[in-house]
Amino acid sequence: MSDLSDIDLTDASVWEQAAPHEWLDRLRTEDPVHWHEESDGRGFWAITRHEDVRRVSTSPLEFSSYRGGPTRLDPIDQGLDPDGGGLEQVRMIIIGMDPPEHRDFRGVVAKAFTPKMINRLNESLHTETARVVGELREGNSCEFVTDVAARIPMWSISELMGVPEADRHRLYELSHALIDDQDPEVAPTPETSSESLAEIFGYATEMAARERANPSGSLTSDLLQAEVNGRKLDDMEYTLFFMFLIVAGNETTRTASSHGLHTLIQHPEAMARLAADPSLVPGAVEEILRWEPPIHHFRRTATRDTVIGEQAIAEGDKVIMWYAGSNRDPAVFEDPHTFNIDRTPNPQQSFGIGEHFCLGANLARLSLRLLFTELVGTIENVELQAPPRRLHSNLINGIKEMRINYDVR
Ligand code: HEM
């Protein structure tokens, strides 16, 4: 058996095939807090146990999102801003903040995402989902990612943020090129992603001018009017917040939708049960999220010498939480490698946990429940035309293309 040091979780071409569960299982069993070298960085602790992800995510003062940003590569290398200053910009986005500042910023948008507010979208989101899925009745085949999965998340985040219909498609393309930039097909050159960034920045500025002249009551006008510690967000803070919400709202839910259908195609008995009894859909959505976490990992940096489990961690060390590992921890999930829509409880960690727990979780859950209820009621005998084409990325568990054949019910 190969040495653990042969495992390379940074290799996007591995994740492009599928999450490397054999590796993740070995790490969890043999060395759950594992020192992992990197060719493009200074190395990190790879975390694969459920309790360790919980420990790290719920201790934000010990494991900081601010110090080195929330993703594996140091922002200085990723360069959010093509002209430099990457880390400074990442620290202006809530996902790159620590308490107490983080709580103040989170408060600005948290009220837009409460179950009550999201439920207000229920009816219109239901209508939109039924419209998009209803178009499947016109044929017997489609490219599911573009024709269905991508459209609904962009619609809901645009509704929340007041983005006019005519601009939505372009904004969707930009968000895709920005976050999925490890894939040469999505972002062929380093400039693609910096040009997309510049265009989103420009768009956010235009939106601000429109909303200031004519406040629409959308989340964008909330951002512009909000005060944190007695002052308004400055232009860069507002712009980054706007951009982050567009990206976070789009990429993840699209991914969960595509993986969800793919997983159900591979588990036809589960799909048949959902069609017969749609009350099983919420459980199925949680299991889909556990089975294929839309985000492979997030990162923290230790602010002091500490421990995770038995392992000493030094101040400044990088810690990477691999959700595909923690979501299949046998200490928490019985038969973790079995897809089971009846699993209860299902404490999957795909939305993170603790301080930065996904703000969009209520919206994503509602969206996915509506989508799968509509889908199983509309189509059957769903088959892949070819294996789905997956995104080349160790951050986003994306599907780029999934052509299917089906019968209309
Ligand atoms: C299935 C869909 C989704 C998944 C799997 C997902 C996943 C995540 C995860 C893992 C985090 C935690 C980051 C960390 O611990 O560092 C997070 C944070 C966040 N997500 Fe989501 N997300 C989803 C959908 C959405 C949607 C639809 C929105 C917005 C409309 C959204 C907005 C956010 C925001 C604003 C944060 C940052 C929260 C904070 O830093 O306090 N997400 N998401």
C-alpha cells in the first residue's frame, strides 16, 4: 500500500474524476490530522474527521478565516485583485473575517436570509422552478446544467439583490469564470478571471448608482444603506459583498442540483421512491449534500499554538477541512458510503458549521427541495447520454455538462 505522503489532495485532476474517498478514508483512519505538503504553498493540516471539522469551524478565534483567508492558496498567490492587495480584499468579505467584526458584517445581511424572509420567496421560486422544469416537457433530452440547474439559483439571487432580468445571464457567466478559474475551459487565461472581476466590480458600481437614485428595497439597497459600527460600507466593502453574494448564491446551488440528479440517476430506486412520495424529498436533499459536498474544502489559519485531537498545531499553520471526508466519517454516519435518503439524523457539514455557517442554507434548501419535487413529478426513466463532464477544481465540486435523456410523465 502506498505511503500517505503519496496522497495529493491539491491535485485538481484527481477531484475532476471524483472525490478521492479511498484517500480520505485512509487519512481519517490512519492519520486524521495529517501534515500534507504542497508544491504551491507551505503545507497544511488535512482534516477529515467530522468532530475535527466541528472543532476548527466553531473556534474562530483559534482558527482564523482572516489571517490567511478562507481558501487553500494564500490570497497573495490567488490575487483577488490583479493589481495586488489580495489578502486585504479577502478580509473585507464576510467569509474572510473573524469575530467581532464578522458578526457585525453578517448582521447586515442575516435578516434577508432568515427562514421567514426566504419563505416569502417560496411562492415565486416555486412558480419559477415549475416553469424551468416544465420546459422539459417539450422534449426528451437536455443538457441539464445549462437548461435547468444554472437557471434557478441565478433567478433567486437576482430576485433578492434586485438584478434586472436582462443582466442576469452575463452576471452568471462572470461569476462562473471568477470562481471556477482552475478549469482552463472556464477561464482559459489568468486574464479571464481578472477581466471578469473588473466587469463585476463595474456592474456593482452601476447597481449602486441605480439603487441610490431609486432604492428598490432589495438586498443591494440594504447593503448600501447598512451601517456597521456607526458607518456605512465603503465602496470596496459594498462591491466585494455584492460580488460574493452573487458568486456564493450561484455556484454552489447549481452544483448541488446537478450532482443531485446525477446521484439519483445512479440510484433509481431512490428516484422512484421520491416520485411516489415527495415528502421524502427534504431527506433526500440532505443526503445529496452529504454525498457530494458542492465545496470540497475551506481553510483556517491557527492564531496560536493549539491542538486538534492529539495533534499539536503551531501558530500560523494552515488547516484545511475536507468536507467529502467529514461527511463520510463512520463515527457519525452508519454505512457512510451508502446513499440513503432516509438517513436521520443527517448532520452533513456541506454548509460548514459554526461562525461562518452558510448564510444561504435556508435558500439553498428551499431551492433544492422545490427543484427535486418538480423534477421527479415531471420526468422519469432518466439516463445519462454520456458521463457528466466535471469541473477541474479542488475547491468547487462542479459539473460543467450533463446531457440526459428522459421520458415525460
Ligand atoms: C448548496 C448550496 C450551498 C452550499 C453547499 C454552501 C456552502 C457554504 C459553506 C461551506 C460556507 C462556510 C464557509 C466557511 O466555513 O468558511 C458558506 C458560507 C456562506 N454562504 Fe453558502 N453555500 C450554499 C449556498 C449559498 C447561497 C444560495 C448563498 C446566498 C444566496 C450563500 C451565501 C453564503 C454566505 C454569505 C456565506 C458566508 C457566511 C459567513 O462568512 O458568515 N450560500 N456556504
